[in-house]
Amino acid sequence: MAEIKIEKKQPIWPWVLLGLIILAAVLYFFVFKNQNSSQLLGEDADTTAIVMDNQNEGAVAEYINFIDGEADTMTLAHDYSHEALSKLADATKAMSNKTGVDVSANLNEVKALSQQITNNPMATTHADDIRKASTIIATALGTIQQTKFPDLRMNSEDLMNDAKAVDENDLTLRQKSTVRTFFNSAANLLQKMNSNY
């Protein structure tokens, strides 16, 4: 007689279980890998925002410290006006970045005007250059004020009036107090904006 051999089939459930474990491990890796990288991106974005805020506050503080620290140092070389306008343009750009209000279009013109003041110390157009630059700054800060700081309307209007008070037909050294009043008003407005935001 012929021998009948009956072979038992290997159970399939260990292979199914192994497949499920591998699938779970792969899913676990992809799900938590994406969460960790997005969390890291969020932390990097927060760090970048903090660094930008510190830089912005630094430019504003640098301008305020310059205005507060410099006594009546306006001379024929116009270094004080040049540096004050340059720092004010930087502080205005920083406040623009901090508040998200884009006013940077004409700030390069302010820098050019402030440079022009020191290029030819004997020119009689410095007051005109300072008035143009201060009006641009006052307009930019006014835009930021209208958008983000409606309660500072009077300060913004005072700044514009102080900018327009600079007489372009007179020598800058004859109107030192008028120019300083503008710089002080700008420092005051920037300080209030910085502390309110």
C-alpha cells in the first residue's frame, strides 16, 4: 500500500503579525518624524522672530540713546545731523519691520540725503536736505502710527509739524533748536511705539 503523507500547513498568522508590526513601525517613524521637524521649524521661527525683535528694538534704542546722549553738537561739518538722520532711518525701518507696516520705500532717500549733508559742509542747502529727509521720516512714522497706534495721532502730527518747521531757506546752524526739536519728537514717538507694541 501506498503511504499517504499528510503535511501540516504552516500557520500564516505569524507572517501577518510580523507584517503589521513592520507597518506600525514605518507609520510611527513617518508620523513622529514629521511632527518633530515641524516642531523644530516652529522653534526656529520663534527664535528668528525674537532675534528680529531684538534687532528692531536695538535700532530704536540706538537712535534714542544717540539723541539723548548728544548735547548741542551741531557743527559746520554736520556730522550730528548726518548720524541722527541715518540712525532715525534705521529706527524707522526697524519699527516698520516690527509692526509689519511697509514704509521702507523712501528710507533709502533719507540715507542719501543724510550722506549729502556731510559731502559738502559749505553748501547752503543742508536745511533743505534735512527738511526733505525729516518730512519723509515723519510721513513714514505717520503711516505706522495710523495703522498700528491710533492713540499716538497727536505725537505723529507734532512730528510732522516739527519736520515742516525746518526752514529750507535758512542755514541749518541758525536753526539748531528746530532741528533738535524734530529729532527729539521722533525719539519720543518711536519710544512710545516701541513700548506699546
